[in-house]
Amino acid sequence: MPHASVPRSYPIFRRLPAAALCALLSGAVLLPVLPAAAQDASAAPQPGASRTYSPPSFRDLARTQIDTVVNISSTQAPQASAGGGRLPEGLDLPPGSPLEEFFREFRNRQRGGQGDAPPDGAPNGSPPGLPSMALGSGFIIDPSGLVVTNNHVVADAAEIAVTLHDGTKLPAKLVGSDAPTDLALLKVESNKPLTAAHWGDSESVEVGDWVVAIGNPFGLGGSVTAGILSARARDIQQGPYDEYLQTDAAINRGNSGGPLYDANGAVIGINTAIYSPTGGSVGIGFAIPSSLAKPIIDQLKDGGKVRRGWLGVQVQRVTPDIAESLGVDGTGGALVTSVSPDSPAASAGLRQGDVITAFNGDPLEQMRQLPRLVASTGIGSTVPMTLLRGGKEESVQVTIGELRDEPQQVALSGSSGAPRSAQPEESKSALGLKLAPLTPGLRQTFSIADDVDGLVVTEVDRDSAASQRGLDLGDVIVEAGQEPVATPADLESRIAKAKEDGRKTLLMLVSRGGDLRYVPLPLSPSTNGRKG
């Protein structure tokens, strides 16, 4: 949008003396000069006069901590093709897929976005065949030269350089990194001891407390911003261990990996992400809490990698509908959708449909607490676990194993909108779905594994609750009401029983591509607010 035109003259300003004009522009108010005695008298507080609030100064914190913060630049190997941009591991897209450009743009944003207008012929901001560079921040945690930053700042880097606050540039080596928590540890060699920051306790900081961020936004170098802690334990869907601190201290591209301090100058978080429709700070930034980061960094320092506990279950959140279907009170806990063979969970006797309500004495108010608790538990230790099974509380002992690296999987869900059909003659309708027993032909059509049994979805009513909750063609209903189903008659029987028991929803166990999840479906049609 064009800028509004600016008048060429301001007569009112021209009539003012120069001193008055400067005062107006600076927001000051001119007062007559009083004799010294009068000034002293006027400065003295008067009885009953209100006191003005002076916000805190962070100059001492900035002065003592700015030398602990470094700028990090990493150079990635040249792109192999004009397409550029490596796709996430485990995700293969056909050439020309529209998702290619999406992931390239995502990768470019991760790397700091080298400008809004890429050079000609370079869709990702770097000409084909030339190396790309990422800019970020970090902070020194040991005078010997150990530096903490984000994994995404140095991922796939061929070269890494650390620039100190005094301008000294040092080459850095990657000690270790951890993608699930987006943390990395670097090592630089210096001919003198470096100024190091110290860890604080993120659990002791409360919402509303002052926090300070120091980093390298847009490559500008040591910039200090302040704000408050806005929220705790934010899940921004970036990984299984999300527990972010949220702050309104200005954080922008290039702040990634920099420290978030409490008012005493202790590091309580590592700035990692922002929520921004524009690409700049809108006052919603996220930091990895020190309570999560420090144990990870300690493991990277000791062995260059992270070892995590493993239980061997897939879980999902207990929604109000699922709680009603199961006949349990509240929505706390983690609902087990599958148990891996030969896993600690299998050895402890966990079953599909169990609701884990406590782990090692810690109640599970939310499902996402479980992965973090399990991961931080010592490998080989035996801990108690409380669960609900068939409405009854039980306690089991589980010996924690070690989590092994597994390929990433991309799961897509949701209905395409318009109803599609692939129904054989024996299909029947129920709860907005047309279902049929599995046959060799249907297995081949929908690529359903031989070890999956149940009813296959052959059509979805686009106006049904089933469509709204993501059911689609080729999904297999394995269980209904926590009992197996193999024929439409089995499903009709489960529906009738749920209605007799006074249930409002029926809990379905659904298999899609071998992955299992529970979906509660209403037993009565809903208009969803539409009149008709």
C-alpha cells in the first residue's frame, strides 16, 4: 500500500523557537528554570503525593551475560539440484509434487530465511550448486569452550563458526546433537578461558516473572530484549517431548539457540521458535526449559548422544467422548492404542485399551506427560505404573528398556470431502460409514496388511461425524466397544449394547496403514448446528 503523502510545511512548528521544537519532537515538556533552592524544594516528596513506578533495569544482567552469548554461522554443502532443500527423513515425494515447495520453504525458514527475494534462478534463496548458510545464536556453558545451541541451526553443516561478543571468530566442532529436543552442543578452542553462563531452574519461574533474551536476530549480533514469562508447558507439535516456555520478549530469526534468562541472570531456557504470521516477532516466542535441556546437554557432553527410556506403547489423548465411551471419569491419562511385541510394556502385561493414569508415582493429567517421563527414566530401572482396565484400577511393575532409533513416519488424516465409494455387495451402513468384511480383493485395493482384521470402510458420508473425525476409505474398524468386529452384524451388536448401557458414543479402534488409534463416534446423528 503506498505511503500517505507528507505535507511540505508545518507552519505551527516554524513559529516555535528551536528549543521548543526539539522538546516537542522528543516528547519533553519545557518548564521555567527555577532557582536551585526552589528546585530542591520541588524535588522533595510532598505528603500524600503518589509515587511513580520505575520499571526494572536489566543493565547489570546485560553487562555480565552478554559475553556468554555467541553468534553461530553454519555452512551447508551445496544442493545437488536446482530444487534444493533436503526433505525430512523418511519422506519421499514424487517429482513435481506440490509438497516439495512447501518443505523447501520450511527448510529455508529454519535456516534463517536469507532474504525475501531469492536470486534469479534460485527458488530457495541460494543459487543451485552453491553452499547455503544458517545464522543463529548460542551460549557458552563452560570456560573450556562448550557452546549450546539449537540442532536446527547446525543440522547438516559442513562447517560451523562461532563468533564471540568481542568479534573473535573460532571454528567449532559438533560434540553431539539431539533432534527430538532440537538441542546441540559445540566445542571451540580458545587461547584464553571464556566467560560462561550458568544454568537456572526453569521450574522455579512463574508466569508473569521477568525474563531476558540475548541473541543474534537477523544477524545483528548481541541484542538484548526483555519481557515476561507468558505461559508454561506449551505443546507446539514439534516433537514428542514438547514442554516449551512461552515469552513475549522479542525473539526473531537468528535468536534460535540463544539463552533466555531469569531476572537473576541464570539460563532458564533456550530460545527455539516463534509463532508469527509475518516472520517477525509478534510477542509469542518459545524456549526449551532448562529442566529439559540440561540433562540432554549433560548426556551430549559425556557421550555425544542421548539415551532414553522406552516403554513400547503407542498412546493417544483421552477426550471427553472417549472417556464417556470407556465409562471413566475425567480426561487424564494416556490411552494405549498398541503394544509392541517383546517390549517392556508387553512383558508387564499392558493391553490395548488400557488407560495409563500414573507412571512412577506421577499422575498423568495429560497424555503428553508420559513420553517425557518414560524418556527420562533410567534404563533398566523397574517402576510402578497405575492403569484403568475395564473400569477397574490396576497396578503393574515395568522394567524400562532403551529407546532405539526408528525411521520417521508421516501420517496423514482427514476425509477428502466428497464421498467416495468402493463397496462390494455385502457392505452395510452404520454411523455414517459403509463397511464390508475384509476380502483378498479389498486388501489389495487398499494395501491392507494380512495381520489386520476387521471391517473396511468403503464409503464415508461427508456430513457425518465419522467424516468430521477423520475416517476415510480404506480405514479398518478393528474393534468396537473394545471387542473385535469381523462382520457388519458384529458392529450392529456392539451398537445395540452401547445404547442399552446408556452410552452416547461408541469407541472404535481404527487401523490406517498399520497405525492404530481410537475414534469415538456418536450413536445419535448430529446436525452440528445446521437447521433443516
